[in-house]
Amino acid sequence: MSSTRKHLPIFLLFCVALLDLIGFGIVIPILPFLSPTLGATKFDIALIIVVYAVCSGAMSPFWGRLSDRWGRKRTLMLCLLGAAVSYIALAFAHALWMIFAARAFAGLMAGNLPVAAAMMADLTSLENRASAMGKLGAAFGLGLVVGPFLGGLLSGDTGSFVLPCLVAAAMSLLALGAAGLFLQETVSAQAQAQAEHRRRSEPYRFGSSIVFLRRTQNLRFVSQFTTHSAVISSITYLLPIWTADSLGYTPKEVGMVLGIQGLIMAIIQGGLIGRLIDRFGEIPLMRTALLALVFGLCLAVVASGHVAIPLAFFIAMTGANFCFPILNSLASKRADAKHRGQMMGATGSASAWGRVVGPLVVGFTVTHYGYPAAWAVLVVASLYYVHWAYRVAQVDSESLRINNV
């Protein structure tokens, strides 16, 4: 197979993910500004994030298992359709409960990233898995460049968020069409039949992911997805309200900050991370990146002014940007092909529960104790992540094996 033919499916999957994530990037930065127009408090904004995460956490294992037996392509397309419907519902929300309902539905249908990660793993070898997972991270980063810029541009100074939400829906529909036209199924008919047989003998039950992770000795490893997601979702929740209260930022200015961060993320995960992994290895690179994350969070505790506040955010998020592709790469290597969707669904669920715990705890803390205390909570949480990376991760890496269960 020529190099072009080998890399074309990866490029096409990247493009589909990018279209979808531009829509995601349009909506996420405007939610903290849309919700108060309907009477939401700071804690309500955290609850809106949590509702999405709870629904996503409950359904991610289902989407992963479904992609094993129904195929990645069809499952991904169904999730993209759900995203488009949720954005349309959000566009016409005229009461706070409607925002909650729209985000709950979005969470229920949010299997796109775990399924895309499983699809990317199907297309790559063990050696270049982390670099390929970085391509999905780059799509996320570019989505956070283009999306917030479009969101700020479309919302303007009028305070109307209907048009941004409709454009987000259009991006998901474009991704749906591109997936249908250009993506090829990566799970063979035989593998789908085998997965269907396993489904009949082991029907899906709530909590079955915990059983799967215990059986494959992956529970401790997957808990790092929860920690990572709790910290990152909390940073994302805090940034708009922190900069609005401290610096008077508008949705457009928050979008610019997120856009710069997205560009940094795209550079890191689009190519830089692969070269650094080749030189230093996955675990050593993750350890260094985690130190940057902790330093950025510590700086945020004491930061003030137009330089220190964005700088703390950029340092923390830059460190985090190196970690997630490495975690995804390790996860994909810890399950064989027939369980890969289930594994990536489990990591997606673990990440979603982190997005529940993080904003809830930080939302409560910032409401009652202020921003420095909220950032201090994240410093403490990140230390568990650091402990795993320095005490446990190397042992896991050295004993890494494909779990045939």
C-alpha cells in the first residue's frame, strides 16, 4: 500500500472530526453567556456542564460496544446526527430548562469522539498510535480555533446566540455527510458478527464497564481519564467567568483566548507530539507535561491582571495537551481489536464522569470561597495524576500487553 493510500483514511477521519468539533467549539464558549440571559447563576452553569457529562458518561460505554457490533461508521454518523439536533434545540431555547434538556440530549448522543478514537486505532499500528491519536487532538484544537472565532463573530454584540447554534448544527450535518460519503468501515463483518454474539451472551448492563476494566486490570489506568477530564473541564468552566469577573472579558475575547489555545493544541497534537515521543518516549513526555500543568494551576491561584491570568491558563492547558493523546494511545494498546470500541467507550465514560465531578466541585468552591480556592482544588486533584505518572505509569508501560478477554 502506498503512503498516500495508507494515510488517506486517517486524513478523512481527521476532516470529519474537525467539522464536528468546529460546531462544538462554536457552542461551548457561548454557553456561560447564553445561560445567564435565561436566569442562570454560576452554579447553574456548572450544572449545565454536569448534565451533559452525566448523560455522556452513562452512554459512552454503550456507543463503544455498539460500534464493535454495528460498525464504527454507522455509529459515528448516528452520533453526529444527534449533535446537530441538540444544537438546533439549543438555538431555540427560551427557558433555562430547555438549555438543560438540549445539553442532556447532546450528552446522550456524545459517542462521536470515543468511536472516532476507536476508528483511528483500527487504522494505525501500535508504533504510530500516539501520533495518530494526536491527529484527533489536533482536530479538537483547530475546532477550538475556528469554532470560538465563528461563535464570537456570529453572536456579535447583540447578545443573540441563535445563529451560532444553527451554524454549529450545520457543521455537524456537514460532518455527517462527509462521514457517509468518504469514510470506510474499519470493523469487518466477521468482527461485527462476533461482537453481536458476545452481546447476546453478555448483554449490556449499567456498570458493565467496571466489570470489563477489572477483568482486564485496567481500572486504575482508566481512572486517570477521570482525573484528567475533571481538571481540564474545570479549567474550561472557570476561564470564561474568571476572565469576565477579573478582566471584563466578553464572549468575543474569551473566544480569542480559546482560539489561541486551540492553535497551540493543534500544533502540539498535529505533529510535534509524535516527534517528541519518538525522542523521549510516551511516559517521560507525559511526566514533564504534567509538571507544566501543575505549575500553571499554581500560578492561577495567585494570578491577577491581563498577563498573568491568560498565561496561567496557557501553561496549564499546554501541559494537558501533551497528556491526552498519550493516554488514548496507551488505552488502545490495552485491548485487542474486538474489544477496542468497548475500551474506548470505557475511557470516554471515565472522562465524562470527570466532567461531572470537576465542575460540580469547582462550581461550589468558586461560589462560596472564590477563584483562588477553586484553582487550589485543581492543584490538589492534579497531584493524583502526577503520582500515577511517576509511581505507576512506567510499571504499567513495561508490562503493557494486549488483553485478550
